[in-house]
Amino acid sequence: MKNIIKINEDIKNYISYNPETGDLFYFKKHSKKASAIRLFEPLRSKDKDGYIKVYFMGHNYGANRVAWFLHYGEQPKGVIDHINRVVDDNRICNLRDVSHRDNSLNKNKQCEEFNGTSFNKASKKWVSYTYVNKKMIFLGSYMCRYQAKMARIMYDCGEFKNTNNAEN
């Protein structure tokens, strides 16, 4: 695991975060040499893997870690995981502070299906589910894969309401 750099506490005096959109903005320049900084424009600089990076006081930080720090006011304890696996989606409902092991469980790319969704051949519908304490929680049946994925994402973000009439 990479050595994670602690976020400079002063960053909150120069960068703001919108938790609904996931955007980070400079609202003040941190040095006279920072002429390339565009104030009040979303930071969009990405690394080779697609993660948004924030350059501040000589260090590059992951935007997901900066977002966590600015929103909660504390250094992340572990790895900041993107729940929906979209690495430039830094909305607070899509971020979670997890151990390296838990983060690696969300990286299963061999499986074509999104974690928590599968196709039920008998009903010819996509089902959405999650596990809590090794117990399966059924989130519903859906006509398309996208709806099943969204049900799982909404559940993970704490915004899930089962509106379909599927049976468990």
C-alpha cells in the first residue's frame, strides 16, 4: 500500500468543496507563484488512472481524500473508496473511508455484473441486493440493469426507497 501523505490543514483556507456535485474549487491563491490557478473553476486535473488530483503547497493529493477532509474536518483513517467505482465521482454520498482490504473488495472487475446486481432468468428481470452481517437484503427487481444498479447505489448512499412491488 502506498504511503499516504497527510493533508495540509491549511487547504481549507484555499479550497472549497460541494458535496452534492463532488467539485473542488480554489477560492483563494495559496502563493504568488500559483498564477495558473483559476479561481472558482472545478479542479479537473487527472492522473493516468482517471483520479482527480489537487496540487497544493508542493504536494499532489487525491481529490477524494481532500473532499473527505473538507466535508468531515478530519484526516481519512483509511482508503477513500468510490462506492460506484467511478473514480472521478467525488460526491460525498459516493465516498467511504475503508480499510485497504475493504477497498479491494470493491474492485472485482472480473465480474461483469455490478456488485449487488444480477439477472434472474426465471423472472427475466434484474435484481438488486446487498449483504449486512452476512444476511442478504433484497432491494427489488427491475426491468433494466441500470435501474438495479441505481437501487444499489442509492442504498449505499442512504437514499434508497423500494418503490417497486417486487416480492422478496
